[in-house]
Amino acid sequence: MISLLISQRRTLMVWEVGMAALAWLLIPLVAGIGAGLWGGWAGRNRTGAGDGSELAGYARFREAMEKSHSGS
């Protein structure tokens, strides 16, 4: 009876150690997948919007700043 309990305990300990190792291996795996997804999203081609409106706004800002300094 006691040997049966000891063998069950050893099996449980081996299973716990194996699951702990698996958990520690899953952490970098999930981080790597997340980094790959983020890298793909960050490096995507952004041709939809363009920079025309931003450049026009910056040109208007520069003109306004030049007008405020030209009167002094």
C-alpha cells in the first residue's frame, strides 16, 4: 500500500515538473508570436491615407508663424 502511494507521488511530481517546464517554454513562444505579429503590423504598407493633408497643414502653420514675426 505504501509503495503504491510513493509511486503515485513520484508520478505526480514528475508531471508537475514537466508542466512547469512547459509553462516556462510557452512564455517565450507567446512573446515571439506577439513580437512577430507586432512587427508585421508595424511594417505594413500605409498607402491609403497619404501625407498631403498633413503637409498642407504644416505649410499653413509655417505661413502663420512667419506672419506673426514679420510685423515686429
